[in-house]
Amino acid sequence: MQNLEITNLSALELAEKIRNKEITAVEAVTAYLNVTEKKDKDINAFITVCHKEALAAAQEIDAKIAKKKKLGLLAGVPYAAKDIFATAGIESTGGSRILKGYKPPADATAIARLKEAGAILIGKTNCDEFAMGASGEHSAYGATKNPHNLKCVSGGSSSGSAAAVAANMCAFAIGTDTGGSIRQPAALCGVVGLKVTYGRISRAGVFPLASSIDTIGPLTKNVCDAALVLGVLAGQDKYDHTTLAAEVPNYLKSINKSSALSESKKKPLQNIKIGLPKECFESKISADIRDNVNKVIVNLEKLGAKVSECSLPYMKYSIPVYYIVVPSEASANLERFDGIRFGLTSDDDSSLIDFYIKNRSKGFGDEVKRRIMIGTYTLSAGYYDAYYKKAMQVRTLICEDFKKAFTKFDALIMPTTPNTAWEIGKKLNDPLSEYLEDMFTAPANLAGLPAISIPSGFGQNKLPLGIQFIGPQFGEEIVFKIGSVYELSKS
Ligand code: GLN
């Protein structure tokens, strides 16, 4: 098989071909490394490429296959991880200068589970510093460019993960989503991005942004791959007490059933009720995005779904609430980066306070400093009640809006983003306009709900569009079902 043919396969197809000995794991890794070497000079999706380690892991998988040993679900499949995941012995920077050169002693749980399933880490991807951003420009290692137009942003903060999947530099990738950082770059780069229910996947070993909101998830070439990877990542973890103890459903099976249905029946979404929050169209969104939502709805109705309007009255407060809660929690989480235990360290030992200040002012970028200042303020005595506590109260109202909507609907449909990818640099000096890019993604984060972004064509500017389906708590299966039927109907 040629390189190109290998890298065009989905993760599921590739795993099958490796298991059936049509392709070796070494061939798969080599094919992806070749594409990466060719394309990443322009895209800048990777901070680290793990040539040696990936080839060694591939040889181990091939040896296992030769000895007919039991294989994991993703044996031999090359993937990339956002540089915010700790990877044992491999530099993990979080996109920050403060962690340059830092090699963690252990793997994050997500990385360990993928390893156990036989997936092969081929690199660590670029991201906005400590996952703060919606453009992929706030990395100490340079901006990630959009593979569809190198002059445009790739979206953030899991910019490199989305761009690497879109440019076929890995079979799938993983990222984190606190306010949209998986779905938003997935939409801007034209790939599938899944944000899971809070507590579905362990956050252990992932540098935290906002601990009450952070989630981990896959970015993939199709919905089936997202279900496959979720099956490997999901489940309780003793290192993260917010993970759910319940059994993990067979996500792949639920998709296979729905795609089989869609071949046999004209209306595979028969009995599915989908709500469209009317507030979506009251916000400032581009004409392309608005037309796209309407087109997708027509398509879903043809497939049998019943789509009707609903209301999430408090959704409009998502951005103000999010940009109080996140900086507050981030300012506390980032305390640990003081230059003593990790990464960058100054040789100024005049006083402890000067030492901290030097390390942090040199090590952190502008957006991180901005959030530390805001968060320190919103948490300080005298302001806590007015800001953090008030924001958390409004957050509860947002959760209740969703709860009410899910008494009537199986899932909700929304655009993923208000705009397609914009030109690099355009919003850099206007943080608020970048924050507003999260208006349709942040609500699901604040409510802890699962949501998927699926490619839904291209705008007038030939840049990818994404559509988002949101499910009730632990309702990943319903978003997979709707997503996979919709995806299939387009092909
Ligand atoms: N754009 C959002 C922010 O900057 C989302 C970040 C995220 O999901 N990690 O906070």
C-alpha cells in the first residue's frame, strides 16, 4: 500500500488492516511520519515528533502480531496528543515557555490507556498556552496554520491536534475541551471533534485549565473513529475522583446499528426529537453559518428527525460566566508553575519573590498573564461573592435551561462556531472578539454535557463549516447516532 492510501484510512480501517496483516505497524507509522515531515514545516501542528519512540513501538506491535499475541483495539494506529498531556520521558510543554524541556515522569491516564490499546504516539501537538485560546496563535511555539488555508488560524486551543488530523499527519488525535477547544478547531479544520460529559474520561496527568470544566476527547476523521477512541479512553480512574464508576457502553456498536439502519431504512432518525435553541440566531453569526444550520436541519428532517425551536434563556450569559470561572480556576491551577519544580528556571537568587516573578514573567505569555490577573481579582476577598460565586450561580441556571430542554428533546443542534477560520493576526489585539468565538461551545462545557462537532461542508470562502449536536449528561450515544447518520447522508 502507498503512503497516501495508508494515511487516507480511518483509524478503524487502519486497525483492521494491521490486525489482518495487510499493513504492518511500521509501515503505518512510517507513512504518517513521511506526511508529517513534508507538511508540518508549513502547518506547525507539532511541537515534538516522536520518530524513534514511535518506530520502536511499531516494531513491538509487529512482533506481537508475528507471535499471534492478543492485540488492543488500536494496535499499530498512529495518533497525536495535545502537548498538554503528560507523556513519560517525552517533552510536555502545554504550549508554554515555562515548561520548555520538561519531561514528565509518568503518562497521563489517557495516554496510558491508548498505549494499552496499542495506539502509537507519533507526536505532541501545538496548542494555545495552557489551553487558553480559540485561535491556536497563543503558543510559545508559534501559531498553527489551517491546512485548508495557511493564512488562516486553525482554531484553538487544540489547534495542532485538529490540523494534524485534517492534514492526514496522524490517524486520530486527542485534545482538551474546556470552552470549545476540541470542537472549535475541529470545525475550523473540517474534522470531527468530541467533547465528552464531564467525568467520562480521566483528566489525570493533563495540565489543568479550569478543573470544574476541563474534559478530554478525540479529534478524528469520522464519527465512528470518535466512538472507537472514546471506548478506549472512557471509564473510572482512581487518579481522578470525578470519573464515573458506571460501565462504559459499547459506543461503536451503537453507531454500527445506526449506520446499518440508515442503509436499510430511509428514515433512520425517525422518533428523534432535536431542539434548535432560538437564541442561536439572535447572536451575531456569519451568513454562511446561519445558512449551514438551516441546510443541516432540512437534511435531518429528511432523515426522519423532528426539529423544532426551543429556548435556553440563560445561554447568553455563557461567555461572561465562562470568562470569570475559567480565569478564577486557572489562576489557582497555575500557581504550581513557579520555576522550582518544573521547566524554565531563573538564576536570580536574590530573593524568593524575585525568583518567582522572573520565572513567571518570562515563562508565561500575555493571555496566561491576563487570566491570572483577572482570576486573582475575581477570587480575592471582597470580590469573590460578586464575581466567582455569582458566576457559579448563573452557571446553575444555564444547567437548568439544558435540563429543561432535555425533558422535551433527545438532542440539541447548534452551530459550532459563529464564524469560519479567520486570518492569522486579525483578532490578536482584541481578546474579547476571540472570546466570543466560544459562544456556542462554552454552554455545553458549563453544563458538563457531551457535544460533537461534525464537518458540514464549506463556506463561501472555501473554509470548513461545522455543526454541533449536544446531548444530555452521559448521552454520548445519541450524539454519535445523530452525527453518524448525518455524516453518512452527506457522502
Ligand atoms: N477558547 C476558550 C478559552 O480560551 C476555550 C479553551 C479550552 O476549551 N481549552 O478559554
